[in-house]
Amino acid sequence: MSIRKRRNGGSPPVEAVAGNGLLDRRALLGRGIVFAGAMTTGVGTSLTSAAAEPLKDDPWSLETGTVTPALQTPSHYEKHVVGTLTNPNNEMRTSHARTPHHLLNGTVTPNSLHFTINHSGEPDIDPDKHRLVIHGMVKQPLAFTLEALSRYPLVTRMSFVECSGNSAPMFSNEPVQATAQTLHGLVSNAEWTGVPLSVLLDEAGIDRSAKWLVAEGSDSLALHRSVPVKKAYDDALVAIYQNGERLMPGNGYPMRLLLPGYQGNMNVKFLRRIKVVDQPSLGFYEARTYSQILPDGKAWRFHFLQEVKSFITHPSFGHKLKEPGYFEISGIAYSGNGRIAKVMVSADGGKSWAEAALQSPVHSKAFTRFRMPWRWDGQPVVLQSRAWDEGGNVQPLRAEFVAMRGQTKRAVTNPAAFPNQHYNSLTSWGIGSNGEIKHVYA
Ligand SMILES: Nc1nc2c(c(=O)[nH]1)N[C@H]1C(S)=C(S)[C@@H](COP(=O)(O)O)O[C@H]1N2
Ligand SMILES: [Mo]
């Protein structure tokens, strides 16, 4: 289907380009004709209903609404759109809240729904008393207040943060029947604003022979991680705003380290100290946890990068397709290596693939939404997505991934083992002829 034909108002590209009804992604670029064509030439009904009846005046149209609040919260009709907690009864241990990807769209995670992992609770930090100290192998140790940092030249960028333990349920032998929130809810994406860490290190006069930084949080656990100096000079920020407002308490208020594309755990929240050193600290979270244990029992010493990954959020487990017809398949893709270059989608469990449309702008080390027009004929299908990044890295197929990294339930039987890290293979949603969606391994 040529562009010229569509410009001339010719028939839209609604013929399938891959198995089980995947349509040409260019159908999404056209005006209404293309979309309407996709619906009327398919089986099933149209998405619109004929406006035979005049519009009624509903009660909310007949009287003045409520007074505008100073701080908005979502409509009470959206009460179900919340993070899921690992310790809903306030048990005192690591607390997680997962992002409901299957209920969101676009690329920005609202601050109230950004995932959080706090290993020793959310500290209640007074921003006027909080200090960030840079010391160690520097000419002049320095202390920064939030107010001082706010006066530095600031940088704004999009970045995802992903816990390397995200998607750990995908290491099971049998697919866990759960939503994208349960499976992949430990990744979120925000627009962060902060001071480049390189500016602060330069001001302190970093010793050029220093290779490592140890970043420490001011929570009671003093979570700390070693970061290569090279990363600090690449794109690290001390972030002080999240999607335009101050950081959320669960995401590091009043300041956090942001290391775009690196393991979530290294993005130290409540940041209070950066020590410039010549070797890594081999602290608890880098020596014991957040490293993938390989099938032969060995572990990689450092595994900083969150690799290229994607998953379909719509439709997915927890949704139901009411009837055959036109649907948009969409999801998120991201890579710690840089920009997403391409996402392929399959509706027949990987036998045939079609290229999805990428929502622009495509930011480096940030969520990219992909979309694929699809006409479901009511037969069973298996939906999958597979992403490539600009470095040529591709999401491994599941068989490849299991061969490389192993498939184990150790995290379930022995939580202390922490073996299930860095899952970046495919996610498959099986849709039955009744429209019900299951998580499957294909
Ligand atoms: N000080 C401190 N920093 C921390 C943590 C913590 O518990 N304390 N959790 C880490 C972990 S395990 C992850 S995955 C990320 C999560 O960032 P988020 O809670 O903002 O999503 O923060 C990291 N930084
Ligand atoms: Mo994490």
C-alpha cells in the first residue's frame, strides 16, 4: 500500500501483514478513513454507535460541580488504578509498590503510581536539614543543601528506573497467571530534573585517578552502591524534580541519584553522601543481591545495565476482548543502552511478525510506546512483542534466555538466594476464542 495512494484518498491498508490479523502499522498514521476501514472490513461490529438519539442531559450537566481542589487526585471512578503492595498490612520489611501498566497508557508514569522499593521504609526527611556531602578523593569536600542544588544549572530528561528483580516471576517453569503489573510492575518512567553529577564532582575537584564512587542514602539502612566514575561523567544526575514536581517521598525525596539505564538499586534515594574512591565497596546490595546467579552457580560480579525489553500492556492479562473486531495492540519498550530502534509484534506465537509503530519522540533510556493495529477474527491467538535498541541489541527469545540464564524457582523456595534478576525475554499473552487472556510461555 503506497503512501501516494492514501494521499489520494485511496483505500486504506487494511489487509493483514502477518498471521492472525496484524495490520500494516501505517494504518495508524492515516486519517479516520483508515481506521473506519479497519473496522468495517473486518468481522464484528464498529466501535461507534449511530447517533440516532439526541444527547441526554445527565445530572452532572444540570448543576454546578464541586469546588476545584488545591491538589487534584484522580476521579473516584479510577479508584482501582493503584500500585500493588507486597506488604499491605504494614509488615516491617522491604516494601514494594508496583506500577499498574495494564491500566495506564502513554509513556510517563504518574508520580503517585511510580513503583517504589524501600528496603527500610520511607524516611521523613526535612529538606532544610538534609545535606549531600561529596568527599573522599577530592581536593575540597563539599556539602550541598537542596536550596543550593536548586540554583545550579539544571538538566531535564526522560528516564526509566527498573529494579533488576523486575519480572522475576518469569523465571518460573509454568507461567504465573498475573497482570503486567504483577509481572513487570517494578519499572516506571518519568521526566527527571536535576544537576549533572559531573558538575558537582568537578566543583569538588575529583582526583582523576579515582575510578569509583560510593553513593549512600540517608534511610536507616544507609543503602549504598558503587558507581563507576565514568557513569557519573556520562549522564548521571542528582535529581530533585520528578515529572515537574519535587520527588515523591517513596522515590527519594528530597534528592536521589539517577543513573539512566542502570539497575534500579544503584539509583540511590534520599542521597546523602558520595565518596570518591579507587575501588568498589562490594557492599551488601552489589555483592550479595542484585546479581544474576548463572546456571553453573557462578554470578557476574557487576551487572549494571538494564537490557533491551518490551511487553504488551493492551490487551493483556486482566482485560477481556468482548467481541471480534478492531483492536490496538500496544505496550512499552525500553533499553538501558539507548533508544529503541524497532519493535516487532506477533499474533501467532512467534511464527510471523510485523513491525509496530513507535510513538515519537523516542528518548534514550526511556519508555517508548509501540502500537500495532489488529483485527481479531475471534480465533485463539498468542500475542508477543520483541524489541531492538539502537545498539543492535535484541530481546532474547525465551528458549535462548532460559539456556543462557537458567530457569529456576529458587526465589520462591529460598528467598535469600536472590537468583532471579535481569529478565528481559518475551512476554506472551494467549487469547482464547472467548476473549479471555492468559499468560503463556511460547
Ligand atoms: N536509599 C535507598 N535507595 C534506594 C532504595 C532504598 O531502599 N533506599 N531502593 C533501591 C531499589 S532496590 C530500587 S529498584 C530503586 C527503586 O526506585 P524507586 O523506588 O524510585 O522506583 O531505588 C533504589 N534506591
Ligand atoms: Mo531493586
